[in-house]
Amino acid sequence: MRRARPVILTGDRPTGPLHLGHYTGALVHRVRLQHEYETYILIADLQALTDNTERPELVAQSVWEVLLDNLSVGVDPTLATYVLQSGIPELAELTQLYLNLVTLARLQRNPTVKEEMRAKGFGSDVPAGFLAYPVSQAADITGFGANLVPVGEDQIPVIEQTREIVRRLNRLYGETLVIPEAMTSAVGARLPGTDGQAKMSASLGNAINLSDPPEVVRQKVMGMYTDPTRLRATDPGHVEGNPVFDYLDALDPDKARVEELKAHYRRGGIGDVAVKRHLAEVLEAFLAPIRARRREWENRPEEVRALLAAGTKRGRRVVARTLDRVIAAIGLPHLIAPTLSSRGRAKRGRGINPDTMPSAEGGRTPPKEARRAAHDR
Ligand code: TRP
């Protein structure tokens, strides 16, 4: 049964509640993909900490926010496995091994990281952990044996970096890891902010959160940016570049009605307030069931905790197996055995593994399969 389906891994940095942009960009696809793939949902708290070092409580709190947000939109814990990054120390071990497979210059050239560094205003004081987050992400992706990684365009260079690390590892130590692929098809168009900026983002203060109460949603909608060139409701208006219509396109199930509204708006004769009222209703219809499901989970906090713990435990076994394979491929003597590997060392915990002890002659036990694979190529 295991490995019958391709594996996908998606990750969220827990730095605050998820918003409509996360929904249309990622969550809606997750809900669909969980039926077709073996799905891991990684809550990347260690990655979030790389640029929130001084706000650990925000990260810790957001772990639960992000988990509830995913649950409330229907990412089903019986279909997908939720894992907490910091609960899997083997990911850190993989990261350390991978750090040798990438140069500092290459990390500094990563366009995604460069852009984030600029946006966060690190200047020359970049935390080394932040610069290296793509390496930790390579550990995430390969640790779970992910074949496909649903990400937005902006994360493609990070996936490319993973692929380079994997290729280098496979070349040096023998065919050990699968080369993952970015799955951009599973990511929708970017939703603009309520202020008309290209991206909805908590840090820009232009987001409508999935957990916002109805009054807040209404307020945010009524304050939205629309067509600034239009002075009166009778004037013809612009639909393109108008976030109110982008939201309707994304979330109003009645497409014919949206087209009618657009035509009316272009012609003139309908006011912004009327269109916004309509959007507020559409969002309310969309968010009400999400809110209801969220409340159900919020009422069962022990269950929420338990599902994350169980998923993390399951995920940890998978990552431990990968770490085992990587250590064997590199050919380290393997005195220290991964805690939870498949070979039954789980109960004994870490300790000396007699199978891979250096031999009496002082040589080491060769990592068989890996070496052979390297020779065959
Ligand atoms: N870097 C991703 C983001 O900023 C989050 C992430 C962490 C991730 N680990 C991952 C995404 C593994 C995909 C796979 O959104």
C-alpha cells in the first residue's frame, strides 16, 4: 500500500492567520490534491523562526492558527498528514548534511531569498539560518520523499535549489534520493490586496483572513480600493485592476452574475457601494461554513493537538528512514543510529548500531546499494 501514490509536500510558515490569498493560491488545491496523492502538510515553524527570531511566541501561536485554518477549509486529517517541522529533529540532521552540498555564493544568488532579504530589510545582517532556509526546505522535501511540491512561482528557485542538492548528493554518493518537481499547476492566480496592491499579505495590512469575523470582513470590503478614475456611479468604470472584481472572479460561484455586474460597471450606472455589498455577501456565503468548521475544531483542542502529534510521529518515521539512507549512502560508520528508523531501532533509541560498526581492519562497512547504484551509471 505504502508508496502506491506519488507524494506531495506542501508547507506553510506559521507567522499569522491564513487569508483569502492563501485560500485561492494554495488551500483550495490542497483540498483537491489530498484525494489523489499521499499528502503531507508541513507546518514549518523552524523556517518561520529564521526571520522571526525575536518573535517566537508569534510563531508558536501561529502553528495553531495555521493548523485550524487548514482544517477549517477541509484539509482532512484522515486524508492528509499534518506534521510540525520542529517535531522532527531528523530534518535538522539532513539540513546539516545538505549544507555541504551548496555554496554560500549559490545561496546568496537565490532570487527568492534575495527578494525576501530586500523586503525584510536585513541589509548585510542576514541571519545565516535565513540564508540557508532553502537547504532546510530541501531536507523537508527529500525527507518525506516528495515527488511533487505545490508552490507558487516565487518559490520555484527554492525548489530548483533542492533539485541541485539532490543531484549533487546522488552524483557524489550514489543514487539515493528522488528529484522532486515544483507543481505550479496546483497554485492559482495571486489575489491582490484590499488596497489594490498586487499581493494580499498580512505584512502589507491588506488581507482578509479566513478567521475574520463577519463585521471585520464587511468593513474591509467596504473600505476596498476600486477604480480611482471613476468619480460618479454613472461614469463607466474599469474592471481590470479592480480588486473587487478579482475577488468576485475568484470566489463568486455564480459566474454569469459576475459577468453581468462587470458589464454594468463598464457601462456605468452601478455604484462601487452596490458592488461591494454584493462582494460582502459572496464572502459571507464563502466564509460562513469555514467559520463553522473552525468552531467545531476549536471546541476540541485536545483532538487538534493529538492529530498534529500523531501526524508528526508518522512523518518522523518517514524522515528517519530517509536520513538512514543518506547516512548509509555517504558511508558514515553509522555509529549513531536514527531514533525512529524502520529497522527496529525505534525502541532502543540512539546508540551503537552493530551492523554498521567499522570492521576489525579499521575499514568501514560499505553502504552497499548506494555504492552499486553509483557504479552502474
Ligand atoms: N518556503 C515555503 C513558504 O514560504 C514554506 C515551506 C517550508 C515549504 N517547507 C516547505 C513549502 C516544503 C513546500 C515544501 O511558503
